[in-house]
Amino acid sequence: MTNNGGKKEHKRKTIRRMMIKVILIAAVVYLAVCAYLYLNQRDFIYFPQQGVLYTGEKPVEIRSGEITLRGWIVNEGSDEAVIYFGGNGERPEASIPDFKVIFDNQTVYLINYRGYGESDGIPTEEGLCADALVIYDHVSQNHSKVTVIGRSLGTGVASYLASQREVDRLVLVEPFDSMVNVARAAYPVLPVKLMIKDRYDSAGRAGSITAETLIIMAERDEVIPGWSTENLISKFDQDILEVVVIENANHNDIQNYPRYYRALEEFVTAE
């Protein structure tokens, strides 16, 4: 009896030691994953496209602090202007053929983010937002009205700009309420609120935006959770807000739907 009881106790101790080891290993792995994501988090936010596609359009350079931003001017000479901020892996010049047609009475500025295309620097929220102000101030000197369009990541930049400057109109395509919430949805077991540096808190800035605003959602957006966009919508003054849902569209193919461009054209060019 005593010997059998000793064996059971030894077995229980062995199991406890194994469980403790497993827990310690899991904790070490968890902390290692957190550390890796914290140190490399911007690699999961920004996907710079190096080099540029041939456009045939007029190139433009804008100085922002110590760096030079490079892009294109389309339909030069119009009194009204459009500034476009693209997604985190987007080549803005790919939109030139469509924008050239639908915004034929507006001069369109497509400037690569710092670190993208042939622009200098490294992308960060602080840098992109500072650049947005510089771009707007440069453009507004030569145009009576300036509309700002942002898509996906660019909605965070565009929202910041519209909260700091009196833009004429604002368009947010596939927007999110904050990068923290998007990251939390993607990594629910990680303490992203404590980890993330570039927060793009558009929901927190929405109350400071006074421009007439259009939000365009992709019905089947698999990147930005619908609840995130809905939360952003709820933070706006509803009297200045219009919302359009592009049926059947996914996050990365919304530009393939004619309704998307009609919504842009109707809103931006409306009297």
C-alpha cells in the first residue's frame, strides 16, 4: 500500500513538473512572438513598392523636412484639386488612367509615401502625417478647393489631414476606426494595445472633421472588419456624412466595380 502510494505521488509530481515545463515553454514562445512583432511591427503595416511604373504624366517633387517626396500631377491647370493617399502596398500611379477621366476638371496629386516609389525616407505614422500636411499646404497655394481621398491605410492619413486642415471634401475608401482595433482583430491573443506604435486613430479624430465626407465600403471586405468601419462611421457628425457600400466587392478589388468610380465622381464633382 505504502509503496503504491509513493508511486502515485511520484507520478503526480512528474506530471506537475511536465506541466510547469510546458507552461514555461509556452510563456517563452509567447513573449518571443510579442517581442518579434513589437520590433518588426512596421513590416506588417507598410509594404513599400520600390520604383515606379511609367505614366507619361508630369512628375512632381515636394520637400518635407529633410526628405523629398515624389509623385505625379494629373490634369494640371484646374482650379480644383484632388490629393490621393493610397493603401499600404499600393502604387498610386496605377490609378492615373481612371482618375484622369473621372476627375477631368480637377488637378490630381498622387504623391508616394516616404519610403515608397522614389520618395525618400522610412514610413511611420508620424512621418506620413507630417508629409500629408506639407502636401496639402503645397497644393492649397494653387487651388481654391482641395478634396482629399484616402484608401485603406491612406484613410488614416487622410483623416488626420482633414482634422488639421479645412479640406473641401473628404473621401475614405475602406476605412478603419484605428490600427489598434484592426491589429487586435488579426492578433486577438496578443496585447496589441500596449505594443503598437502607429495607431492611426481615425475614430478619435472624426469629431474634429468638418468637411463633407464620403465613406465607401467594400461589402465583402476581408481585411478591414465591418464593425471597425461602422465604429468610425458612428463617430462622425452624421449631417456631413454619406456612406456607400459597393456590393460584392472585396478589399483588393473594389476598383474593378464601376459603382466605385461613379461614387467618387458624383461626390467629388458635385456642386
